[in-house]
Amino acid sequence: MESPDIILEPFVRCHKESMRPIKDALEALSGKWKMPIMVALSSGPKRFKELSAEVGGITDKMLSKELKDLEMNKLVKRTVLDTFPPTVEYRWTAHSYTLGNVMCALEEWGRLHRETVIGR
């Protein structure tokens, strides 16, 4: 049953043209950890262990892999600081800020979905 205030017709009309960009977006952000990492970095630069603690439940190997994927997709910048021992810091890129509305929409939909599915 469709909600009366949501108009899907333009999306349905162009769905074939939408498929590739949607697949690209899902590929760049897929998995359990990429969005939580991006949320953790939204408050500013973090070192690896800070990210690991803030995201919670992620192994170092998985965090490393996800950071490399996010860096490849130009969503995270890795900087090696000139310290001893060397310190590595991760931060959002300018391209990351284009995700702002997407992240807010996902948060809003996630709250609605949680309420619909489990009632809280």
C-alpha cells in the first residue's frame, strides 16, 4: 500500500536510467561498517584506534579494509602525520559532504523502519 504523500511516478518512469547510479552508490557504501565509519568521522578526524572504539564491534582487519574502500571511493582521506612513532589520521573528504543529505535521510528512514518493525 502506497503512502498518499509519496510520489513514485517520476522514479518509476526513469527506473532503467536509475539502476546504474543506484548500484554505484550501494557499491561505494555497501556493508555493515561503511556508514558507521562515516558517521564516526563526521565529528572530525580520528586515528585508527579512536575509530575502532567509536564504531564498536569491528575487527582491526575489517576496519582497515573498509577504510581502504572508502579511501578508494574518495570518501575518506588518510594522512600520515610527521610524528614518532608515525600517526595516521582519517577524515572526511570534500566529496564526503555530498553524503550529508543521504545520511540524514537514512537516519530518518531507519527510525521510521525501527518503529514500524519493532514498535520503538
